[in-house]
Amino acid sequence: MHLVALLRRPEDPAAAAQVLIEAAGVTPAEAKMRLAPEPPALLARLPEGSAQSVVEALRAAGLLALALDEAVPRDPERTVGRSLAFGPGALTVTPRAGPPLEMGWDQVTVILRAASAVRTTTDVTTTSSKFSPAMAIASGGLKLKAKVEETTRTTQSDSEQAIYLYGAGGEAAVLRERALDFSCLGKALQPVRLANLTTLVRMLRERARQAAYDERLIRLGTRPLPFVLAGETRLATGSVSTARMNTAAGVDVLAEVLRRAYEGGLLP
């Protein structure tokens, strides 16, 4: 299956919704909902031929869109950096296991800064007995209390940032905030990982000036996406139920959308 992604917010949302309704066969409510988020936004999940037809209809109406296979590259298909080496002509990304990846500075095409989130929701149900006037009246005073169940919900959210790097030869690497050794920063090394990531982005952009840079996924990567499984798991033990949702899979999809858009000249 293929995903249809919108790259730029439409100037006339109502007209855009009508095009999407006619091209993709969605309802007016669905069209409005799909067009509402900040782009890049996913509009539909369709067979390849149908997805391309929707993209053609959207572009004919002046809307910037593209289609891509939903099986986007994940960590097994790219280099997940453990350490970096800044050379005069190239960056070397070394993973925890496997061969290093060398990417010439003049070959870097896209640099993306992104964030993903893990949200954990815990429901705890407790049972207690409380005085019940209705029970007392119904039982003639023999039963004064009724069992009452109460559920308390707590939600925790934890986010992590990353840098996605793409090369002209198809090279792809991801540098995760918690997996990367920042000693490559030398004297610029700071005690806070997020500050080190900001410094690293600056150093990469200084050396690969021709590369497109986008940091929208810091905001957009922490939201769940339609048509993309959010890595949700559920566990129930006695009176405690826990649900865990990870947006990392959605970030990979949006990163691939942006890579194709920049490398294909659809975005400046």
C-alpha cells in the first residue's frame, strides 16, 4: 500500500477538501480532518495506482503532494550512529555493530531534526464500599453500603530527538540523542545531551551547506499519524492497566516524505 502526503498547506481548504473527496473517495468530514494538521500530513492510504491518481488530481488543483510506499526505511536499512568522525571531506558514522558509513560533505542532500515521543497511560481501578441511601431504602435498612469502582488515570510522556542524514548515493543515517557518543564535539561538548544535539546540527550544516535543512519534525514527530501503527502495547495485571504508545514509526514516515520532497525538488 502507498501513502499520499500533502507537503504544503492549501490556500483554500474547502476547495482542497473537495478535490480530496472526489479523488480519494473520502467523506467530507474525513477530508477536513486529513487536511487540518500542519504539513507534511498524510491524506490517504491506497494501492499504488490509486495513490498516484490522487496525487495527480491534487497537483492538477495546485496542491503539492506526493505518494510513497508505506514500507519506509527503518533502522535495519540505515546506519544508526554510535560515534562520529568529522573529516575534512567527509563525515564517518560508526554504528554500535556493523561497518561505518562515510558520507562526503558535498554529497549530503538533506538534514532533518526530529523528535519522537513515548506516552504511557496507566489506569488503576479501586473498589470501595460507600453508604448508599438507595440501597438502604431498597433493603429496608439491611444493606447500607454499595460497592463503588473508581478508576484513576495517569499519563507520562517522554521524548527523544534525533538527526536524520541523507546522501546523494542513497546513504541514510540517524543520530539519536540517547544513543550517540557526543565526544566528537571536542571542546564544544556540554553536559546536556539536547544542547549537544543542537551544536551537532550546527556543525553538520556548516560543513554541508548545500543540504536542505528542516526541523518541523521536532513539533510534528510527537503526534500519532493516521494510517501508521503507533507501536502501541497494552498490559493488564489485576486492577492495573497500562498502554504504551510510541510515535517513532510515524517520524520515519514523515522523514521519508521530506527526504523525497527535498531531493525531488518539490520543496525549496
